[in-house]
Amino acid sequence: MVLNGGGGELIVNPPTEDSGGWLSVTPAQVNADGTGSYTVAVRRDHLADGVYSATMTFTSNADTISVSVIMQVANQLSVGSVGQQYVLLVKPDSGETVKDVAGQLQPDGSYTFTLSDIPAGTYQLFAGSDANNDLFICDAGESCGAYVTLDAPVTIEVDRDRSDLDFVSGYLVQLPGVQTATKPETGIRRGTGQ
């Protein structure tokens, strides 16, 4: 739904998208000024298994709004797979990644990971995908999670081996103008995979 949230005249141009054909945006019930309801549809046929991302862009005489869209084709993937996951141990005070590792997909859709040779200290644990391979997880259109939850990551005292650190990584839906205090705008930088 595209609405005029202000008191002035708003003219919205037809939206564009950059999916290469798997995403479509069509007017459903749109006024002459471009405000109203649009239908967004994805077409998965003839696409290889994987996670796809695109951007819908709405331009107007007032502003330009971009909306991220993610879609997964999972004909051959295990149930619950969200693509390659990277697990990062991060210093909470600086945001520096101390150690990272690629998670190993299991038949039930879960991922296992082992972080070795960690100096004693206080950390936070994050996991996510890096679909654009820019060495940052949790960017727009990428899966993201944190122990215990992304909304409230908790610190972990590392002073011994731990095996009880299960949490969920999934896709975020972030609406324009809504900010989250827990995830940086640019994602979380992967380390060197040591």
C-alpha cells in the first residue's frame, strides 16, 4: 500500500524492480496520483535453488523509497535451509569479529559449528548469510540471527567449552523508516575464518 503520509500533493511514479524477471509489481487499486495498492508476485519456475534478492523502488515528487525483497527457491534444499551460514563471535564493546566459521548444514535443516581456540572473555554470537560475498553477514536480503535472539543478543562468558548455544537465523523484514538497535546498517563483518 502506497499512501500519502503528509498534507501536500504526492505524485508516485510506477515502481521499478531489479530482479531480472522473477519479481513483478503491478497496480491493484491505484489512484491517478500513483497511491494505492500494488500486487507483488514472485515467479520461481526455471530458477535454480538458492536465495534471491531484489529491490523495488518507488519514486515520487517527494522522495525515493527502496524496498528489499528476498525469495528462496528450495526444490532440492533441506527443510529450513537459509543458505550458507557464517557464525561469528563478536566483541560486544567494539563490534570486532574475533572468530568466524562456516556452519555445516545438517539433514534436518539445522547447522552445526565449532569455534576453536577462543581467548577467555565476553562475546556475542551471530550467524547469517553473505549472499553478495562482501564479507558482511546480515546485510539487507541476507539471513541473520543472534544468541538468544536478534532483538536481544546476550553476552556469553567464554571460560570453557560450550555446546548449549542454539539459536535461530532467519530473514528480516525491515520497513522503511523502522530502525533496529541491534543490527548495524551495514551488517556484521566476517573475520578471516581463523
